[in-house]
Amino acid sequence: MRRETTSSLICRIASRYGMEAKVLRACWKWRNYQPGHEGGGARADAEVLLNAAGRQLLAGMCGVEEDVLALALPSWEEGDTKLRAEDGDPVGLWRIGGAVAGPVAFGCRLCTAQRTGTALRVVRYAPRWERACVRHGRWLLDADANQPLEHLDLRGLPEVVAAQRRWASVARRAVRAGAEPERVFALAQAVVARWWEQALQWERETIWPRRLHQVAGGDAGGDLERWRIVGRDAVVFPEVVAAADALLDPAMAQLVWADSGAGRPRALPADGMFCRRLGERLGRGWLGPLAATDHGGPLIAWMGSVIRLRRGAGGPPGYDNDPWWLRQEHHSSTMAGQLRVLGKEKKAPGSGTMWRAAVPPEQRRLITSAIESAEEHLLQLRGVQTGPTADVARRLLRGLGHSAGLIENAWKRTAVAAVNGGVPLEEVARCVDMPVDVLRKMLTADRRENGG
């Protein structure tokens, strides 16, 4: 199978011989152990690198010439650099697929059956813009997450399949514009993923909930938090493609320039033409003001880069003058990472160790800075202070109070979003270890303050 992992091919060969994969893998000498998940179990995205003798052995087992396998398997010759000193015996080395040749996803079993005659599991290197199987209407999930699903059913969501077809033209447009398609996609995904996190509070958002219930088999309410993680990439894919297309449009960049005042600089307005037009292109005429006031996000950063380029005030190459440069804090979280956080929160709810996952990047920086400042004051209080102990204690209390206030506000936003998103009030109360009536009063007060 094209772009298949070598480990996946070995497993399929073992199945055709009627053997367990671990029995067949005993034909190689291994220099390390197979990667596994934290809670146990082998990783589906595990990859193997083979030396020359190991590759010859595998080619003989499957009856395919080595040059053909080299074209099909991205990791085929990667072992030469890691196992150069290994001669004679077939030797293998375990790696994680994402560190070898990019993101790893499950393959479509129906496509596998048509090509190989057996509907076995296949693991392939697949970029995030090639996850929809157009032929069979399936969204192929990441293989690095510890969860049982290989795909989501898209047969009731033709717009997702249509977006997969449309991406090819968007990628060509990116190349013509001198931009790398993968960077354009990453920026668009970061923009839309940020909206996805905010959408629980958007009463006018009706498209994404419908799609989410569809990929969940009809109703995601029973495990909404998990389905919002597993289904996100499939649900938002049409908007990601549409956003990428919009960001590549010179006419849209011109609107950004006009909103900035062109030759007479001014602050970007909340009712700017660019964000209003962007919302219309995504089928959400109401989205403009929300996007325009989301300061600190990747969209505003992109707009700033466009404006600086027009004014000729960009920084060094590869930094602020590059519209497609995505800051580390703006990268969208992966399904595997979110599921790990969710699992830890369920094991120890309210522990506070996972608060970063629920707080926007700019708030994370404020909270972290406040906590670090409080820690410094605590060190002073323990005996290295330069002033009276009482003054140090006062500074410590002020720092801790500020930190607690920030964390409490982030906690309240998360609880309100959970209830508004359909999580039962009793379940939220249990997770935060609070009586239901107290939580209800808090939510009522919060909605009254915000006019909701």
C-alpha cells in the first residue's frame, strides 16, 4: 500500500502466513523494544527501520522487489543511517512513525481489500489534508492515539468529501502564490481549531453540532467531550479548506490593508471588512465580529504580518514578515494529546494539573507568570528575603491571590462552556467537586453578568 509503514506491512504479511506478528518479527534481531502507550498496549503508529540484510529478508517474504518497496514505504532506507554498522544478520530498530516521515493515520480497510484481497488494518503516512477517503466516505483517524476507532463515517456529510476534492486546487493556488501548502493548511487549521474551542458558547453555530452528531453515529451527547476531540478534524475540515482558500486570496489581503487604515494606520475595527467577508465565505455571516476581536489568536497574527509586509516594516526573514509562520502557542492540539489530557482529568478531576489544556494561550502566560512570581516570593519567605518577613508575606499573598483569581476565572469559563455545550449540570458538578445548587447559582450569576 502506498506510503504504508514498514511495521504495518510486516503485520499484514504475518496475517497472510497465518502467524502472529510477534512470531514473524522474531526473524529479525531488535536493538530496542516496541513503543507502547502510557497505559499499556502497543502503539499502532510504531515504525521499524531495517538494515540491508533485514530489508532483503522482508522483500523475500512478501515477494516484492526491493526497488518497488522503496517507492511504497517512506521508511525503507531510513535504517541505513541508524544501522550502518550492522552487517550480516537482519536487524531492526523500533521508532515512532511521526518522528520518521510525518503524521501517521489508519488506512481505509475497504481500499485495502480492493488492492490486496484482505480487509486488514493498514497504517500509512498521511498528511492531515488527505484524511477523507472519497471513494468510501470515511475519515481516517490519527494512529498515534490510544483509542479504538480507525475511521469516522462521512456518508451523511458530503461537504467534507467535497472539501477533500477542493483541497487539491487550494494547494495548487498556494504553490502559485509562493507558499508551501502544508504551512497554509497548518495556519488555517489553527485558526479554525481556535474557533472550535470557542464554539460551545456560540448559540448561532448550528453546522458543527449537526456534523459532530453525524460522525458520532447520530448522538454525541452521551460522551460529548470525547467526541469533540475525536471528531474535530473531520467536522471542521470544510471550514479549514475554505479558510485556507480565503487567506490565499489577494483580494482578502487587500481588505486587511484597508481595515488597517492603509497609509493612515489605525487599530483593526471589530466590524472590519476582512473578518466580515471571511465569515460570509465560511457560511457564517455573524462570525466577523467574533473573529475580529479574538486578539492573540493566529488569525490576528496573520493579519498583522500582511499589514507589516504592505508597509515594508517586517522583521528578519522567517519571522513577522512571513504570513504563514505559525507561532508555537498557536499550533492546534492533536487528538492524541487531547485524549491524554482527558484521561488524566477523569482519573484525577479537579487536581489542577491539566488547567493549561482549558485556558487560551494568552491566559496561560498570565497565569504561569503569576505562579512563578508567587514561587519567587515563597523562596524569599523561606529565608532569603532582603526585607522584613511581613512585607514578603504580603507580596506572596498578593501573588497567590492574583493567580487564584486567574485560575478561578478560567475554571468558571470551562464550567459554563461545558454546560452550554450539553454536558449535564450534575456531571459538571461532580467533576469539579461542588454541590449542584451552588454550581447552578454560580452559572446563573455568570449569565446575568454577561447578559446571557
